[in-house]
Amino acid sequence: MRNNQASPSKINARKAEQYTNFPRITAPIELMEFLMQKGNMSRNKVKSLLTHRTILVNKKIVTQYNFILTPGMSVQMTKQRGQKEFRSNLLKLVYEDAYLIVIDKREGVLSIGTEKQKERTAHRILNEYVQRSSKQRRVYIVHRLDKDTSGLMVFAKDEKTKQKLQDNWSRIVTERRYVAVVSGEMEQDKGTVTSWLKDNKMYVTYSSLSNNGGDKAITHYTTIKRANGYSMIELDLETGRKNQIRVHMQDLKHPVMGDTKYGDGADPIGRLCLHAFKLCFYHPVTGELMKFETPYPPEFRQLLLRNASPNHE
């Protein structure tokens, strides 16, 4: 009986045909410049290839045109155009390279699950995405956002990158900004809240102006607008403690709208009015300063329009 199974050498040959391999990197260079030089491509052609997720660095998809290639890296172009495109209604892929993924998470989505929480989390969705290329791949969580907070998060593609980010977080991250809509009109245009945060036996975080053995937390805020009995504020975190913003706004007697845990019961748009809109950090491998920013959620702005009629149902 004839054996129709392809030999390992033929299978490997087919796999090789799916890729164009470029010369290995010998000196630091931007990905765009490298592809234009070595691939004899126009700038528009390179942008199209990146948009369609066909360029791999060290066998991982990269979409950023100014990603810095360093000596020893390998660059490939796949002919499987668009097969690995990311789609999810729970989060948006903002940036991806060989080491990192940056997302914009929707409110109501957990960063990572627990033994009791088996719902679809940002971590799980991204794991499913990277495992389309290889079942051995996975993503590593670097930091978290509360389930009801939307906005920017960074994940690592390998354990070494994750560890480097976590061990040097306060030095690598240059800016973390949030926008919130809070109850009432803020008295100050700018200010800073400093306290020590600690959980009680019910896992509710409480704040103390003196050292209570908890974590010191520092939040800087700027009032952007006051209207309709609300204030829109930007918050710049000097520290990143659990529930820091929500507890500090409670301290100021201007709780975040929609906060069922630390708020005053008001929920005009059916969600927590807190969004992580800006994240800046030095790339843990290339050293490049990465800057990411998303727009304020439009429903936040709607609350402060003079003729707004928020839905209180």
C-alpha cells in the first residue's frame, strides 16, 4: 500500500517556502529602514506589510515601523497574509513587537483570572492569540487594571522581559495617566493626595494619613472641567497601589462616578468612570521610549456637556 504521508524534509521545505528570510542584523537599525534597504521596498509597501502582520522578528509578529532591530536578530516576511490578524470586542491591540503587547482593555474585563474566575480575561484572550502561531507561546502579565477600569496595559511575550519590566517598573515607566469623572465640582485645579493604603479583613482598601503599615500611595490630579455637578480630572500616579485612585478620590469626597465599592451610589452611565489613557515607558530590550495614548471615552465627555441629560436608569 502506498504511503501518501510527506517526508519530514518535504514538510520543512514547504514551511521554508512560506517565508522570505532577510540577512541577520549586524548593527542597530529601525525596522522600516532595514526592510526598505534589504527588501528593496517603498515606504508604503513596508507599511502595508506591517499593517497586514506579515513581518516577524525572531519569529514573532512586529507591527511597529520604528521598532529597533539589534545585532543577532532575524527578520522574516510570511506569505500567509492576514491569517494572524487580531480581533476581539473586549480589547484592542495597540502595539506589538517581538517582546511586548500593549492593549486597550474594555471596562468589565478582568486583567487575569483566578481559580474561581474562569471568565474571558485579557490574559486568556492574548494567550489564545499568540498560540495561533505556536502552542508553546504565551503572554505574561506585567501589571493590572481593575476589572471595571478601561485603558492601556502592557504584557510581555517572554518571562525574561516580564521580569525586567516588573523589577524596574518605577524606573522604566515614566508616565501613567488616567482620566476620571468624579462626583461634585473639585475645589482645586491641581493637587496631590498622599496616604498609606491597607486592606481590612473584608479586602476593602482603606486610607490613613499616617503610616499604618500599608503601602505609601501618591496621586497627583489636575481638574480639566467642571459641569453638571461633575468634574473631569486627569490623574498622574507616582505609585501604583491597589484601588489607589478610587480610594484617594473617596478621601477627597469626590468619588469616581459608577464606583460601587468606594463611591456614593451614583452611576450615570452604567460603568466606572475611570480610564487609563496614557502609558509611557522605556522598552526593556531596546531602551527606546515608548509612548501610548488613547482618547478620553466619549461617554465621559457627554456627562460634562452643558445640555447633557445623563441616563440614570
